[in-house]
Amino acid sequence: MNEVVGDCQEWSGYRNKAGYGVVHLVGKGPVLAHRLAWALHNGEDPAGLVVRHNCHNPPCVNPEHLASGTLQDNSDDMVRAGRQAAKLTASDVLAIRMRRDTGEKCVALAKEYGVTHSIISRIHTRGIWKHV
């Protein structure tokens, strides 16, 4: 990931609950402001990718602080920056897999473990926590 260069340029318009700036474009609907800033600066839409903040500041739209990448890149950035506390242990993951194998629903497990149902599904299919 690139180094942060200069100061953050914080979006002064509407921000969503997570603090990201939002722009409403005619014919497209709401677009994240940092994603639009990256696209305008780079001359292309990062289709299929996310736009990550090197500065870890959600309202920042400074193109020098933005980089495109995969969801996994973004998750790795969050862990490296210490912005995501580990909610699950290896024993939790093993229990989740066992309970899913017996037919327990992702939504129920997600609520119990305090994660999203997509996390439960990815654990079950070994999309994440492959080493356990």
C-alpha cells in the first residue's frame, strides 16, 4: 500500500453512518465520494475493486491517499492498522464449521458470534480461516 502524502482532504458533504462521503449522481444514484475521487484522478472506474484509504480516514477524498485493491487487500489493511479486533478464535471457527455441517443457519450463527452471515458462510466454505 502507498504512503500517505500530504494532508487529508475531508469530504464536507453528506456522510454515511460509517463516515464515508456520499455523492448522488443523476442516473447512477449514490456513489462513495472517495471512489469517485479515485476514478476522476485515475481516469477510470475501478470496476470490481474497492478503493482503500492509505490514511485510514473514511471521509478523506485526497487521491494521493487512495488506492484500488481487492476486498482481501482492504481487510489486510484493516488488520495491519489495528482497526479490526479479532472476534473469532480457531476453536470458534471449528465449532462454526461443525454446526453448519449439521444444518445450523448462517444467520443464527452470525448473531451468536457477533459477525455477519457472510463471514459464517466464508468460514464454512473455507474462503477464510483456511489454516484451521
